[in-house]
Amino acid sequence: MFELLKKDAASSARRGRVTTRHGSFETPVFMPVGTRGTVKAMTPAELEELGAKIILGNTYHLFLRPGMELMREAGGLHKFSSWDHSILTDSGGFQVFSLATLRKMEPDGVRFASHIDGSRFFLGPVESMQIQRTLDSDIVMAFDECTPYPATREQAAKSLAITTRWERMSREQKLNDGQLRFGIVQGSVYPELRREAAAAICDIGFDGYAIGGVSVGESEPEMMLAVEAAAPLLPENAPRYLMGVGTPRQIVESVARGVDMFDCVMPTRLGRHGSAFVPGGKTIPVKAAKYAHDFTPIDPDCGCYACRNFSKAYIRHLFNVGEILGVRLVTTHNLYYFLNLMQKIRTAIENGTFEELRREFV
């Protein structure tokens, strides 16, 4: 399932390959987020052209709409969305954190009021695994509680105990043949709790291991301390996934600490608001008035469709008049930037030049 291909001599960065039922993808990898069964503003064919080999879906949102009865009728998320490559599904655990005002914690899960119509339902490890089995994703995430920030050590320890129990329950549930199951390290900003969590999920035993509960309000140094505490304790022969991260700089720094997989809504979310990534991980507001007469591309050295064919002035015009093409072009550019960054990282690890690339983002 995971093949370690190369380790960097100057850091903990590594090159690998993950193989699922729907093909393989090279790591370090960035996974575009398709929460509701689509990466916003993009077609599957466009994602393939950009080089994406794996995308995300979300258990909570897909459970609510379109629902599992229709998903069973469709034959799973791959067929429903016409995506022939790998899919990772989040367990719904993040919604335990993000929809706190709509849920009530219970020993075996969470009772929610739907954010759509207020209807009530229960989601726990058993239910999450059943939903992900119906979705038939390639990588299934264990059900956890994403610890809020800030949290006292006592609160974080209590949350971690809940997560560990739920992950054991998640591990016991039956999946479809070939589905891979990842456990999640929690522990907030407390390194000793992160180490305790890493030991616990390694003891349970999963196909891959994620570091969750980051990018929830903590500082970047606190995030990196969480990664540094957990990553070295996770098995070398399994992929390591940092959930919901992040900026180009955070990705590069996390690769240096041994992380293999990343996801973030940033490329598509910023794209919808007219912000485009440029070299060094910075962004520019393409829809700003100062670009009204700028007939150069977003990035002259970028090979994406938007930069090969259109100027900032034209894209700014599209945003100014409310044309959806503007959103699509900047989203295309941003996803290309992230996927191309990962290719550069993989090449740098292969060539022994990762530290040179890393300095571009410091």
C-alpha cells in the first residue's frame, strides 16, 4: 500500500507512493477538497489535466445530501461523481468541532441537528464507518473529536480519551474489500498528549496515520510543534497525513518534518474570492482595480491554462462583471500552483535539493 522511495539527507522529508484500488499517487501529495462530491468550480477532466490523483469527500455532508440511499443506488462516490482515481473521505469528526452549537456529545458519538433543516441524527464511529463503506472511498478516516483551540491540558486530555475510544471502535467496523483505514492523532498543542496519541493509534494499528486538530486557530509554531511531536513516532512504512493544512510554507515545513499527504480548501476558497498564488507562496488580489490595465498573466512562468491564455486585466474584468469564468480561471491557477509545488518538492527530494527549495519559503 505504501512504498518509501527516497529519504532526504538533511531533513525528515521523504518520497513515497501510495497504491489504492483506483491507482497510485506519488507523495508528498496535495489532495484537492471536494467536500460535497465535487472540487468547487472544477470538472473531473480538468482535475486530471492538472495532475490530481486523489481528492477528498466529506462523510457528514454527503450523508445529509444526497444521502446514502441515493449513494447506494449510484454505486458509490466514484461512479456518482465520475472520478476514476483515489478518494479519501473525512469521517465527519471535524464537524464535531465546527458545528459545536448544533451537536450534543454522547459516549458513542454525537447527536446533531442538521445545519440544513434542523433534522436530528446520530453520528459516531459505527455510523461513520457504515457511511464511508457506502461511499466506497479508497481511504477511510477513523471517527475522532477535533479538539477546540484554545483548550486547557485537562480539556485536551479528556478529548483525546474520547478520540482514542472512538478510533478503537472505528477499527473494529467492517469495510469493503480494499478500503484503507487511517487513524488520527489528536492532543491539541500539548506535545506529551500528541506523543501519547501517536502511541495509542499505532497500538490499534491502521493502514495510514493522520495528524488532526491543527489549523484550528493555533499559531504556526504551535502547529509545527504538534507535527514534530507526533510524526517521528508514526510508522515509517505507512503514509502520514496532516489534515487541513495549509499554506505553501506550512506544507513545505511539514514535509521537512516527515509528512506525506495534505489537503486544504485554500486554493479553491481563495480562487472564488479572486486571490491567486504567486511564487514564494504569496497571493495577489487579481480582482483589484490596480490590475484593470495589466495585460500580463498572473505568473509569467506558470504553465496553467489561465496563465497561458489570459491576462490579469481580463480575469479582473470577469470578476468585476460577475462572470463565473473568473472564478474558474483563478481556481484552476491555484490548484495548478499547489499540485505543481508538490511535484517540485518530490523532484527536490529525489535530487537532494529539498533544502534549497525550502529556503524559498522561509
